[in-house]
Amino acid sequence: MEAFVILLSLFALAVFLGVELITKVPPTLHTPLMSGSNAISGITIVGAILAAGTGEEAGFAVQALGFIAIVFATINVVGGFMVTNRMLNMFKRRG
């Protein structure tokens, strides 16, 4: 139960800091910073995999939150790559 409380607190802190960080970035800088946030989301995926694979001693809730974190971080990484690719295609010369 103690591990669950620690991981839940860490998850809540990550959500709060993520929202604060994204709301402070001006819209003109959001797309260029997408590749940096993809790297951060990659680290999040690694942490979520560790949380989801803790085994039976951590409990079902920790594994479920880890799985949800994997899904959301993966969506974020894929979406970030799509937006970055679209932005880079805008700067290519047509010919």
C-alpha cells in the first residue's frame, strides 16, 4: 500500500507539472519544442513500463495506472512526431 501511495503522489505531481509547463509555453514556441517533449515522453514511457511491470506485490491499481500512463505517453509521442513531421514538411521546397 505504501508503494501505491508513493506512485500515486508521483503521478499527481507529474500531471500538475505537465499542465503548468504546457500552459506557460507560448503558442509560437509550442511546435518547435515538440521534439524535446517527445524525449520527455519517452522517459515517461520507460517509467510507466517500470510501474506497470512491478508484479503482484504492488497491486492491481499500480499496474493499471502504469498501463494508463503507457497509453497516454505513447499517444503523446506519436502525436508529437506527427506534428513535428507536418511542421517540417511545411518548410520543404516544392519542386
